[in-house]
Amino acid sequence: MTAHDVANPVKLTAVAAPDQPEVTPALEELYRGFERELLVPLWTEIGDLMPSSPRSRAVPHLWRWRNLIELAARAGDLVAVGRGGERRAIALANPSLGGRPFATPTLWAAIQYLMPGEDAPEHRHTQHAFRFIVEGSGVWTVVGGDPVPMNRGDFLPQAGWNWHAHHNATEQPMAWIDGLDIPFQYANEAQFFEFGRDEISDAERITPEYSRSERLWGRPGLRPVSATGASAGSPLLAYKWVHTDAALDDQLALEREGYGGTVEPGHAAVRYTNPATGGDVLPTIRTEFHRVARGVETAPVRETGSSVYQVFDGSGTVTVGETSWTVARGDLFVVPSWQPFSARSEAGQSDSDSGALDLFRFCDAPIFEALHLDRSERTT
Amino acid sequence: MTAHDVANPVKLTAVAAPDQPEVTPALEELYRGFERELLVPLWTEIGDLMPSSPRSRAVPHLWRWRNLIELAARAGDLVAVGRGGERRAIALANPSLGGRPFATPTLWAAIQYLMPGEDAPEHRHTQHAFRFIVEGSGVWTVVGGDPVPMNRGDFLPQAGWNWHAHHNATEQPMAWIDGLDIPFQYANEAQFFEFGRDEISDAERITPEYSRSERLWGRPGLRPVSATGASAGSPLLAYKWVHTDAALDDQLALEREGYGGTVEPGHAAVRYTNPATGGDVLPTIRTEFHRVARGVETAPVRETGSSVYQVFDGSGTVTVGETSWTVARGDLFVVPSWQPFSARSEAGQSDSDSGALDLFRFCDAPIFEALHLDRSERTT
Amino acid sequence: MTAHDVANPVKLTAVAAPDQPEVTPALEELYRGFERELLVPLWTEIGDLMPSSPRSRAVPHLWRWRNLIELAARAGDLVAVGRGGERRAIALANPSLGGRPFATPTLWAAIQYLMPGEDAPEHRHTQHAFRFIVEGSGVWTVVGGDPVPMNRGDFLPQAGWNWHAHHNATEQPMAWIDGLDIPFQYANEAQFFEFGRDEISDAERITPEYSRSERLWGRPGLRPVSATGASAGSPLLAYKWVHTDAALDDQLALEREGYGGTVEPGHAAVRYTNPATGGDVLPTIRTEFHRVARGVETAPVRETGSSVYQVFDGSGTVTVGETSWTVARGDLFVVPSWQPFSARSEAGQSDSDSGALDLFRFCDAPIFEALHLDRSERTT
Amino acid sequence: MTAHDVANPVKLTAVAAPDQPEVTPALEELYRGFERELLVPLWTEIGDLMPSSPRSRAVPHLWRWRNLIELAARAGDLVAVGRGGERRAIALANPSLGGRPFATPTLWAAIQYLMPGEDAPEHRHTQHAFRFIVEGSGVWTVVGGDPVPMNRGDFLPQAGWNWHAHHNATEQPMAWIDGLDIPFQYANEAQFFEFGRDEISDAERITPEYSRSERLWGRPGLRPVSATGASAGSPLLAYKWVHTDAALDDQLALEREGYGGTVEPGHAAVRYTNPATGGDVLPTIRTEFHRVARGVETAPVRETGSSVYQVFDGSGTVTVGETSWTVARGDLFVVPSWQPFSARSEAGQSDSDSGALDLFRFCDAPIFEALHLDRSERTT
């Protein structure tokens, strides 16, 4: 029947209706007909396909940074980075997504590791990507020939179809996290990929303090008049920690002075945005930084769509659905669709000066908003 | 390690790099560590996840209308329609999507069947839907209390979260196709669903020639001043065949008169649009009607994203990738992402007056366009 | 001082402040300095420039159609139409706008008149324009080579920079009204103008029942797939009366049946929209048709921005600010910014079957909305 | 005839057509009829109203800062600032706009002056406004209770309908320029105005280094998550000189390093934007800062719409249409619609370190772009 050599995978159990499971020979024959013709009735599937609210196939899960970094370091010793494999990146595999390297149904999160002097070769792809650096420094990403340094707390968005490579200019290895929309583009089959040059040029191996993108786009509210139009991804290739940290501090300070600005009492948050549009830095991925002041617990909120968080600093307890973990620097965890999330900063355990719990977050909200599928609610 | 009782599904085969499959005990130990920690390296997966161009998991496939309608009629005899099962809808299952009722990775296509006098109960859901009628008449859909008649050639969009029910007011059974974004919302976990009233009222059982939506929104270029703002889905609930047919005829007539308007010589096409925005009728689904004049073959085109076509009239040959079928009224087929598609009208076999091949199409292009993932090209 | 030979026009009367009119020699000297340097203080002007709410320089005014048509006919006898003068158009001059041909500060309204067999030569300009026909038929406008017939009740938008000419194909003279944004573009100095061909071709002198634009764009909710993108002005060049009339009738019928759709009880209204965007047909001009049912009086509403109305059918009383007029077919009147407007249909005097008062309206609301300057309120 | 006591201002000279000035008694009678009925023919006006390209009523003109500041200082001695007069602001009156305080047909530009310890009382208005500071410091503007300090080079946008007042906290007088869209809103009659509190509170009299708006919105690419939606005007109330200066320096440095970023060789420029949208800071006014490197002459460019420039630093020659001036710090000049503008930095005369000519510019481009009336071209 089919033009391709695909074994017919349709296997059905006959039921007359959800509440009428009586099965006659005629009904059995009908279901065999469905199978032959590659058909599946709605009435046996509706509970799974059309639930009253999102029931995620993903589960909440936590990955400990100390384990990730240890395995990544061993991979640094044992596995070469080069053309073909492209990156020494090791991805989080949500335990209920069939062993695929998918943190959530839409998001990819990986630790990437580069040895001293190593290059990760140049390529480009339609998948949107970013880097976030929880510790270390010395690697830079060359984007379209523009070397962008990477240091603790920095955020580097990388919109699809830009050429990019990495280089470790130091004598220490360095790790960071990569976030991409690989699972989303895989599910929807939108991917293109191209190899670039095998070697980046010496001119690109300089290590400037500021990338050219920052020199053109990195001043608040100022855009180059020469830049006409707006691209789908941010032209600003680095969001340095000094600004993020100061913005969060100021929100909490304004709250103490009696003014608005925080999301809720003791909970400061900034969103990384494309300065050419004010919108998200990437078409499919939203990125934010949250600071939960010492002793504060955020209100549980659930949203359509999924998130990945990384603990940047401090310590505390995070709760996803019915699961809670005590977390520390570098730990990563996922929040599946429509599962309530809250975080509590635990002062006593904190190793940061302020006692605040600092969380980097990325999520797929731009997809849901663009398609009018976004919903959210506080659950208390 | 995980908070949920999920068996660890990560199973890996150790390789040092794509071109370095030499496996040492230390490397084996590293991969066992990856498995324990629910990690998967990119370098073993990149070929599958990041192909040079979209490689669809779906395959081209054709479902014959005569088989569908026969099975649907038998289901009419054997399977009750009512609360719980909700609809007597039987979905196309792409043979390479694991037996799931998914025509493509994003789209659901089903034949729905209603016996004389039957009601399909009221409900609403976030999934966006439409009906298209290839034959028959007499059923209407009640949308938010507005009865919308359904006749051959009519197209009825049904944006998410609108209450709706169906009623067969005649003494014949009737079939039509439903298109929805069920697979997309399933994959992304955005679904909400609510039951409505078990019975629709007598006042809703009248059978008007025009729905109220058409009386308010069905004149070209005119909108009610009382309607402020624009909803995500079209406020026009029926696009009657008379208009679609005339629009296609006029494009071909204009071409004969020496003017533009067709997509290419002999190939007329209209898109169903939301009159409040000029954009697609549904946030996630594009719907079009194509008319290929007698003896014409369309240029092969491939696009990111997938389509489902139904033959409305005429006959001819359609080619998807490397597969060709001779098609007739009612037949349904899928075009996976980035597979070239072309259609040829075959005059000799046609049972229509004009000899044209009339194709109804729906696809997921609005998702790709909203997220800047759309690409297309002619392949000749 | 100035590089141009312009007499210094600044003439000031010295005041120290609005409530301190004591004038010393030093103060006089200061004001003479202002004059010399071409300066004007805010404190003497603020009451005029920054009123607490808009105080229009225009006044409400009514022009009787019988007088307009009589003068236009006489101009038909005495004044040639041709290159240079371009159009036999005679514009309404608001009595408080200095004798300029400006109906309001932003809008131009004129009666245009064409004798049997006459042509008005082809040209194009950035000013946005439309035609509305209150009586007669037989003239058509050729837009970019597409002849568009004009009949009673038809509305023809004409976005800026389209080539256009008029031709009277009959043996009777014909009149209609032209609406443009001439005063707005004059004030803001955005105008370009070009002469076209002196003669339109024979091929353009055919008189089709439907323009090509209607054949491509004139079906509800359907757009040609070949049309990519959206232009600033509507691609649909004629909105025929049959649709407008039916849409208004249906709104009133739906109201009688117990449903929404009218603006307020007994007051139906449609807006002419660009089918490619759902927005206004012209970037600077909104056009609407209002039907006030027999015996109904609309609620007084005031808005920022100005309107021109033409009575299409029926009769009644209209009130603008503190002025009321009894109006009949063809009469034109203006509603200045922020002046309340209401209309009452007077059954006894009506010459239409329905007794309704039918009003065509155009206004500058798109300018105000685009710049976030729109406000409106009911005044009772 | 009219309901208002307005003398009929229509006065016409009879012509049969532009090229047929023969005047018969019948023609004279026709024109008297036009006058009586408040009508004006197009054919006598078309040359003025619909020119082949914009012919501005405004003329290029230059105001010398030394004269402005001297008159403003004298007004400081002689004219009180307070409720009613509201501001000690003295506006530029373009010599060909009838003595009205309009720099161009759409833009208001004034020098404002505040004596030591003085307050300018709180009010709000729909007119969009900004302040730019060419010299001095010590005044701050309180916007919605948020004190915003003002120093040389700072730019403070002030979107319509925000409460605001000024206070001079020092022992020196201070001057700055105000830019508003007063002429535009006056012509279009969109204005609302309200008085605020007569006294600002002590809590508002503190003088912070950074306004609260800067603490929330003043980091590059970061927005508070608590801020939902986007307002028509920028939420960032101050654009400090340090950022503007560095952005311009970096553009010129990047050019020297071989990269893009400048508008043309030696000509750096930034646009002040709303960080919530990436668009202009005000709905009707665009603001930019241009730096012309030592010895460079910019290419002449003309645009629809008008501009006002203030020289911030350096010296040189500016050319507007056929007029050229040698300019120095603080001088203000206007560029009418469609008049070519170019600037040349004259190193020898410069009093700045770099020898660059620094120009602050504001213009009405957002109006033209929103209405699709923008055009521009290089004239060499």
C-alpha cells in the first residue's frame, strides 16, 4: 500500500466507545480494517491526545553540576573535538523522553567542554542557540568573524544560521552550558546545517575585551543609525554579567526604597532582549535571570511550555510539581509544561555574599506566545 | 537519582568521535557514566539531530477515499458517538510515525462521520481545527451557538477554545474531513479541553442558509464597526464553495486575458484568510485551494513543514518526493517536510467539466513563519 | 539674519507672565529682542497651543448637494478638463480655515464632474484618495490599467502613487465625491506628483462589470496565493454597493433576532478594510458606512480627529457640537475634532423604503491611531 | 448659511483652466457661486497643493546660541515662572511660518531657563517632549515622581501624558532645549492638557545620580520581567552622555579597524530608542546624535519631513538647501522637508579635542514612516 518499505505500525484494540468496551466480531473486523488502512480512531486516543490540561511526557529532573563537570572533564581527556562530531557537548536526557538527548520536548541543554588551545570548528545551523557561563573564562566564540569573550555570568545568544566556532585561548579547560531548540526543530523538521572553514584565522584569534557587536549594540537604548531593519535574532552577541548583576541588585534596592520593579517581594528578574526589537533574543527561546533574596520563597507558578534552570549562585530549595531538591551552584533542572515551580533561597547554606539564590532560566515561551498558546497561573 | 519512578532509558554505544570508533575501557567507563547521569553526547547524535536539510520522519502516503468512507460508514453502524469519545473521527496514521494517529509530525487529518439525526456533543479545546466537505451536505456545526451549514466545497475554520458541536439534520449520513494541530500541541504540551453542554438547544437546531458569522463577516473587505480588535482565529466561520470556485475560475480567466493572478501558468490558488487580519485563518494551520488546469503540471516545490492534500475534483497524478500516485475525488495524501511536490491534471480521466484537478491543502506554514523557520524552493 | 528674503513676521506683545501683565521698559526691550531673534515665548501662547482638550480651528458646516451639483454642472459647461488642471473637482472650504479648500484640517472633499465622453488625464500622487458615488453611473476609473466601474453606492479607494485616470463612457454627465488627505500632506510636506500618459488606451476603454482587482480580491476571506506581502493601500479597488447594503441590512436583522453586530440599537455600521491586512483601506483615511434605522437617534460621540459625512439615502437630523441640520440625499457636512456628533433618522421625511438614514463617512482616524493620539468618548 | 458666525473667507479669481485664463461673465458668475457656497476649484490650486515634490513653507534658518542664552537669561530676571505660563520656554519661530512659534511645520524647539531654586510646576499633556542639555547641570525633571538629573549631553525623552515638573537644585541658572510635537498636534487637533500639583514633595527633591527609570531600564538588552507590554513612549527617561559618546567613538574606531558601523566614512550616528520596542523613543519624534570626524563632509541627503539640529560640540559648516552657515556650540538650525542637508567638520576652528563636529538632531520621521510617507535620497 505504501510507497515506502515501512512496516505497518498501526496496532489497535477494539472498543465501541470509551464506555462501551463490548467487542463483537464485526467490531473486531472494523478495527482490522482501520489497521490495514493506517487509520486510528479518535475515541480510543482522545484521553491521551486532548487532556483537560497539559500532561507532560517529560518529568522534573535534576542534574548535579559536580557530576556533569567531572564527566565532561573525562571526555576532554578521551574524546577529540573536530569536524564531524563538531562539539564536545554532552546533553541532558530527560528520563521519560526515551533516552533521547532532550531536556524537555522542545529544549536541548548541554555542558560543553574545551581543552586548552582547542578549537571547535566553524559551522552554522538553523537551530537557535546560546551559551551561559556558570564558571571559568578564557574561551571565546567567534560569530561571523567577531570574537566574543566568555566569562562567568555572561550570556551569549546565537541566532540560527550564523557562522560560529569556539576557541580556548587559555591554559585551562573551560566548561559552559549550551541551550538550543534542537528537539523543537527535530520534531518539526525545519533543520539546515552547513560546515564552515576548518580553521579560524589568526585575525580572529585576538581576544578583545568587548566584541564588535557590543561596541555597536551594547549601550542602553542606543542603536547604530547604519543598522536598518531588525533580524530575527539579537545583534548583541554578549550580555555581560556586570549589567545583569547590577540590574538585579537595583530591582531589590528599589523595592527596599518603596518602589516597584521586582516580580514579587524579594524576587528580582530580568529578561535578555533583542535591542533592535525589545523582544526575546531568539525566536524560539526566552532567557531570563532570577534572583531570590535571602529567605524568600517565590509563589508557585505554572505555564504552558517547559523551562530549564541552572543555579548560578547561592543555594536553596526548588520545587517542581511534587518534587523538591536542595540545589547548589551549577545544578540544572527542568520544569515540564504546566508543572508549578517555586524557589526558596536558604540563607544558611549560601556561599554567596548576599545569600540570594541566583537562577538562570531558559524556556520555550516565544513559541507559545507567537502561536497564541501561552497560559500561566499562580497555583496558590 | 530521579524523583520519579522512571526506568533510566539512556543506552549508549561508546565512540571517541564520529571518525574515531576505537573504544578503550576508559571510554566505555565514560559512556556508562553518561548513562548513569542521564546524559547523551552530541557527537553520536549530530547526524540525526542536525541534518544538512530536513529529513522527515514521516513518509509520503496516500489514503483512498473509497476505503475511508467505507470504514467510516461501518463505524457509523457499530460505534456510538457521545460524551467521552466525543466524535466519530478516524485519523490518518502516517506509516512511519509509530502507529500514532498523526498524518504528519504536526497535523491531524481525520474523516468524521455522523448518522442521520445524530449529535456530536459540545466541547472546546485549545487545538485549532477546521472542517472541509468533499461530498454530501446536511450537517451543521454549532459554534458558540451559531449554526453553520456544511455543504460540498465549504471550508469551516474553528479556532481553538470555541465551543462547538455537530448535528446531522438530514436522513442521510454525512462525512467530511477534520484537520487539527493535535500532533503539534501534543508534542509541545499546550492542550486544554473542556466538556460543554450535553444537549444543544432547539434554538440552535434551526438550519439557516447562512451562519451569523457570515452575515457579519462574509462580505468582501467589510468589517462590522462593532467588532474591535482581532482574534487569533477567523471570526468568519464558513467559506462557501461558490466564492472559492469563482475566485479560482477568475484567476484562470485573467491569465487567459493576459493578466497575472495565478501562481504559475495554469495553476490557480487561493488562501483562506482571517478577514480581521488578512493572515491565516488559524494560528498554526494554513489552508488553501489549488486548481490545476487541464493538462498542466505544476513546478515541483519543497518547503519546510508538512502538508495534507485532499483531491476535491478531477483526477491526475501527484508526485511527492520519489512517489507518484494517480488520484481521484476524496483521496488524501501527505507531503513531508522538504519533499518536493507537484501535481498534473489528467484530462482524459477527469470526471469534472473543466478537466481541472482541484486540490484542497492544509499545512503548518504559520508555525514556521511565526518562528522564522520557513524556507522554500523550486526544485527544477 | 536669515538666508532667505523673508520679512520677519514675529510681532509680540510683552507680558511678564499670564497673570502679571505689568510691562516695564526692560520687559519691552526683552520682547523686541525676541522679535529680532525670531523667538516667541511659550507663556503667551500656551492657552492657544496646549488647550485642555482639542479646540478645532474648523467649524461644523453643511454643504447642500443640490447647490454643489448645480455649480458642478455649470462648471461642466464652462471649464475644460485636461492636463494642468487635471480634474474638474470643486472642493469644500471650511469657513474658518482661511478660504483654503480644506473641509477639515486634514481632509479634502470635492465634487468631481465629468461630461459625456470626457477623460480626466492620467496622473499619480502620494496623496491617498477615494471616490464615493451618491448618484449616477457610467464613469470608470482606470487604475494601473484596470478599469473600475462606478455606480451609486460604490466605494473606490485609491492608495497613493497609483496611476489613475477617469473616463465617462456614457452620454450623461456624472458627478461623485473625491476624498483625499491633501490638507494633511500639505501641512506635513510629503507630496509627490507625476503626470502620466495623456491618453488612455483603447484596451482600457472597455467597460467590464468587475475590475480585475475585484476578480482577484473581491471574495470574502480569500486571497490569491500569488499575492505576497501587503501594500499600504487596499488591492481591492471597488467595494460594490450590493455588499455594503446587505451587510448593513444583516446587522439590523441580527439585532431583531436577538444577536449582536450593530454599534448600538438601531445603528448598523461597516468599515471598508484592506483585505490583505484587515486594516483601513488607506494609510491616512478611514471610511465607513452607517445606517440609522427609522426613528433611531445615535448616542453623541466625540473623537480626536475630524470627519466628513455624506448623506447617501433617507433623511433626518444631524447634530455636530451645538449645530443641527435637517439633511437629505447628497448633503455633506463636517465634524471637527472633539465635537460630539449624533444622527437621527426621521421616518416621516424619508424617501427611502426602509426609512433609514444612510451615511457615508470618512475621517482621519488612522493617523491618530498610528501615532497613539486617538481618544473618544460618549458625551451622554 | 453657516451655523457659526464666521465671515466667508473664500475669495477666488476666475480661470477656465490653468492654461485658459479667458474669463467670461458666465465664468465670473460661476466663481461667485463657488464663493457663496464655500467651494474652491482644484484647478486653480493644484500647483500649490500637489507639487511634483515637497515644497516646504518653512525655510532653513539658524539661531545663534549666544543670542538665545542671553535673551533667556534676561527673561530669567524679568519673567516669573509659575502656574499658567508653566515654563520659561522661548521657542524658535521659523521666519516663513507667520510668526508662530513653530521651528518647522511639525516641530517645536525652545530654550528653557530656570533660575537657582526655581520650580516649573507639574503638568501633563498629550504633546510628546524631550530635553537635551548642551551645557550646564543641576536641574532635574521629576517624571511621575521620579527625579531625573540633567547634565551636559544627556537626553531625556518625555512621552505624552506623563506628569512632569522641573527643579533647579543649584545656585546657578540653567538652560536646555525642549523639543515637542506642538505644531503637529496643533494642526491635527489632538491635544489634551492637565495641571498637576502646585508643589512637588520633599521626597522628590532628592538628587540621585540615576533616576529609577535608569535603574530599571538602563542596562543594555535587559528588561525587567515585571514590565509587561510596551508603552508608546520609552520607559527609559534618561540617555546619559557617557553612553552616547562611547557609542560614537566606537563606531569611528571600528571603521578605523576595518569594520562597518558608521553611516558613511567618518560619520558616526546613533538613534535613541525605546528599549521595550527597539523603535523611536517617542511616537512622533525621532532623535539622533551624529558625529562628523575632523575634516569629513557628509553626503547631502534629503528626506520628507523636517529636522532641527543643535551643535553639541566642535565647529564646522552646515548646508541646508542653498544656504550654508559656520556653526559653533549650541547653535540651532532647521532643515525643511526635502531640502538636502550636509555637514562638514572644520578641524582648524574646532574647540573640541577630537576635532569632530557633534550634532544632536530631532525630526518627525516616525510620523512619515507610520503613514508610509517616508522617502529619502542622496542628492550627489
